[in-house]
Amino acid sequence: MSNIIDKVLVVGLGKVGSLVGTLLKRSGFEVHGGDARPVDGLTFSSQVLDVSDAAALGKALEGCQGVVSCLPYRFNLPVAQAAFDRGVHYFDLTEDVPTTNAILEMAPAAKSALAPQCGLAPGFIGIVGADLASRFESVRSIELRVGALPEHPSGELGYSFTWSSAGVINEYLNDCEVIARGERALVPSLEAVEKVFIGGMELEAFTTSGGLGTMCETWQGKVETLNYKTMRYPGHCHQMNFFLNELGMYRDREEAARILTEACPAVREDVVYVHAAVEGRINGELQREEFTGQYRPIVIDGVEWRAISWTTACSVAAVVEMVNEGQLPDHGFIKQEEIPLAPYLATANGSLYQSS
């Protein structure tokens, strides 16, 4: 099948967006970037672009067959709408449930692929979980865990904001969709704390919103348990509950994000932990399959990239590759859990997960 994407617009040129553009260019795509401010040092052309300006966004999309939004979640919908209107393939990194639901409503009439949630969680973790589940005759539970952390934690929170602080606050405050005792339900964030050990490292995991993407819809009626939790160093959840709920900072998410960013600035040495576990029956016997990953900074084209940046960027770039190569549908909504793991890891960008 011939390629269907030649030129891609990447909007939001922070650490992740600039790397997405770099990876796509390395993969043979023509890449153009857009950001609210001028961005220097890119390997591809870019322009100042206000995505809330429909005319400017439409002009930037001219000649493009794909657009990747690396913007904060609250700016994604105008980009998705513009892509839908023009038949341009759309990809984003959102964990925001209302944003995804709005894109789902567009999907039945879409002439292009609409693939939100192509990051780490939701995204890669859902692809891994679905692959584990595919090995079972029947599935009892799917449990997914992801943590993006400083390699060398300090302070009571043991955390650094290596990506959007607004996104983190959103995950910590919005309710979480799960399947519990066979029924879809909403549960509060920052609850159900459990211990997780990865490579001898003790972490805590607790409920946060958005990490499952569309998996509850997909697995409804098929499993007893499906949930996603964020992993942090022990004690983090208690401190965040105090800050957001007891001190009432939930009333002003923007101010909460500002305070936490000042208190926990980004670090260069970070680590991403991934853990997925599925239980069910294989050959009639109850069994458990697990996947565990640890990812650290890597060098791409002479530049070192944080673990959270490259694990997120390579995930969405791999999905763009798969749509381009005809390995995924070229129209309608693409669920992350419907993306096959082996072809995903075989792409130029997905292979970074195996080579790190």
C-alpha cells in the first residue's frame, strides 16, 4: 500500500512536541511545526501559530495529511475539529476524558483517522495490556501502572514536573473510570494506595484519571477488574491529598499547578516505570502474565532526551507510522488497545522501547 501521509503538522513544540517532529522527520515525513511562541533549534520548519484562530490553523493545515497535537489537553479540540473538517489524520497525547469523548462523537463521520491518547498512559500501556490479554482464553483482571519519576528523588513529594503540571493536576482531581466487580464505575483519584516493586524499588500506586483511555468501553462485560494507577515514590499520594483536598487547592487548579511547578522543577535524570498485569485462564488454568519496563534518558541525533519525553514522543510517532503504512485504519476512531504490539514495536519509533 502506498503511503498516505507525506506532510505532518506538529502543534505544541515543547520538549515532547519538538521531539515528535524530530522523530517523524527522521522517519521520512515532511514536518512543519506550530507553537504560540517562536521556537529555535528545531530540525524542521515552524511558525508562530494560535490554534484558537481557526483561519490561521486552517492555513497551517494546507497541504498536510496529518496533524499531531502536543498541546495541553484544553487546546486539543480546535485542532481535532479542524482536522476532521479537512479530512486530515489526527493524533494527540491527551489523557483528558471529555476531550476524547468529543473526538469519539466526530469519529463515525470522519474521512480520516482520529487517534487521540497516543502517549505513554493512555497509549503505550494500553497497547501492552491488550497484548497480554490476547494470550488468554478468558480474562479476569487487567491492571495497568505507570510512573514518570526523578531518578534521584528529594523532598516529601519525591517528584519533579518533567511534563505538563496542568495535566498532572487534571489526573489527580478528576474521577477515574474503572471496571470493578464486573461493572463500569467512577472512583475518586488519589485513593486505593498499593505497594508495587519494580527491580527492587518500592513504589506506591494510586488511582488517577484518564490512563485507561477507552478500555472500559472495550472490556465492559468481559472482565471483573480493570483499573489504572499512577506510580510514585512512597508518601506522595498522602502529601498530594493534603495539598489538593485538605488545603482546598482543588478550587484553583491553575494556582495549584504553578505552586507545584515552583516546588518540584524538572530534572534531567528521570525514569519511567511501566507495569501491566493480566489474570485469566490459559488452557483452562488460572494464570497471571506480567510486563515490566524501566526507561531512562537516551541520546537521539546527539541530543539527550528525558525518559518521559522520548517514551511519549516515540509512542505517537509510531502510531503515525502505522497509519501511514496501512497497518491501522485510515478513517474513524483508533483505540489504543486495538493497536497490535508487535507491529508497533517494529516501527522505527516504537523500536526505541526495545533498544533503550
